[in-house]
Amino acid sequence: MESEVTESRLCIFANRTEACGYTDRCDSGCWSWRTMDDDSPIYSMSHDVVGFKRVFKFCDEDKDKYFDIERGEEV
């Protein structure tokens, strides 16, 4: 199946780094995208693979950050 897809379809690959905002995990304390599920193939009505689906979640946790409510400043 893999050879059939690569012979007849255009495949685009991109490196996911924290600089571009697309990552598989949160190494730098979040503010990046991380993968929630593996790639799932998308099939056409004739059962041909037409693409892949990947679920992302934006990780925006504020670890070890505290804010002063009155002043609105980080403490």
C-alpha cells in the first residue's frame, strides 16, 4: 500500500521544531503544538488513501507562574 501511495500521490514532509510552533512534545515549558494521536489514514469511497489525519493540542500551561491579582504582574 505504501508504494502505491508514493507512486501516485505527492507527499510533503515538514520538520517540526519548537521554532516553527509544531512539536510532538512540550520541551520548553509549552506554548507549542503537541501530537495527541498517531496519524490516521483518510480513505476515499473507493478505499484509496487520500491523506492522513493528525490531532494536535496547543499546550499553554503556565507552570510555576504566579500573578499578583491587584497589579496584574508576574510574581
